[in-house]
Amino acid sequence: MSALGPRDVWALVTCHQEAPGDALLARLLNVLPRVLVVDDAMPSTEALALDSHAPGLGIEVLHLPRHAGKGHAIEAGLRWLRERDPGLRGVLVIDGDGQHPPERVPDFLAASAVAELVIGNRFACARDMPIVRRVANRVANRVLTRRTGTPMLDSQCGMRLLHGRALDDVAFAGGGYEAETLHLKRCVGAAVPVGWVDIPAIYDGQPSSFRHVRDSAAVLRAAIASE
């Protein structure tokens, strides 16, 4: 397996409450030349602002008619990319709220030489993660580790690179945040190599659509459930 290069990969940015900032998109375009922003039914003012800026930045935008959750947005984005680029080789999924560092993309590309699913690991800087998120993520990691028999360093990190079987053969479920857990479980079950890249935990007060109780419960159900 050879490592992916920047021109092999699309960035897929999901957003719901606010459009990703121009600065974030510019940083992303510094490392990947192709970006798709999936608007998961943002407020109309945010969607219009995105439409006005994206063409100048060379970015594609996919507007979804209704909010159905992060998993649905990623699934819709992957479907759009396959239709647009039949030779699609890799997709880097990244949140639009600025909590993931585009500057670490080269590390994800390097890790793609040995892993078909590469996930960010924020627990190298766990002290910077809000306590509620840290505890919920640790619980999910432990449950998923026991369930799969594979060590999970940060099963809930939304920055992840899919290629090979993780992109082509393992279905990405719709739904909410639990979709990432389901996809990871399916990859492990299919013996897809999983790798990890240390990234900082960035929480600077950006609005998040994650609902601590409801979404954490959905993630845990997905981790425990049999398929």
C-alpha cells in the first residue's frame, strides 16, 4: 500500500450551525486542493454567506434540504463525491467548527501508507478537552475496545481519512454522531487497517451541534450494539 498524495484526496467539511470560516478553508486548501463543504441545513444567512465566498476560494458546496445529522451529511457528501469523481481515491472528513487542525493533514496522508482508515487522536492533549467530552469519549473508547478487541485511542474524533476498503467497501451509515462509531466498528470487523495521528484538542468556544447527553447515549448504543 502506498501513501496517498494531496491530489488523491478530497476534503469533506461538514457544518450545521455556522459555515466554516474563510481562514479555516484557506488553511485546508493549503494542504488539499479539492474541498467539498456539506451544508447540513444551516440557517439561510450562513448558507448564503458560504455561497458568496466559496467560488472565489475554489470550493464546492452541497446544500442538504433538511438537517438529518452528521452521519447523514457525510453519507450525502461521499455519494456526491463518487458521482463527481468516479476515480475517487481518498476523502478526509473534517468538521467545520475549527476543532481540527488542517496542518496535520500531511501526517494523515503519511499514515495512509499502512492504514485505510486514519483517525485523529486528541488524547495526547486530553487536558485541553472539556471534562464532559473527555469522560464521555474515554467511556466510548473503552466500550468499543472491549467490543472489538482492538485498542481505540479516540473513537469519536471527527477528523479521519478514508481510502481503500474504508471508503469503497464499508458503508458509512446515516444518522448522527454515532455513524462514525458504526463505520469504525464495521472497518474493524472487516479487518480494515486502522491508524491514528496525534492532533491537538482545540476548544475555543466554537458552537457545536453535539448534545452531550443525547448524542453520547447514541454513540454508546452504537458501540455496544451487535450488527
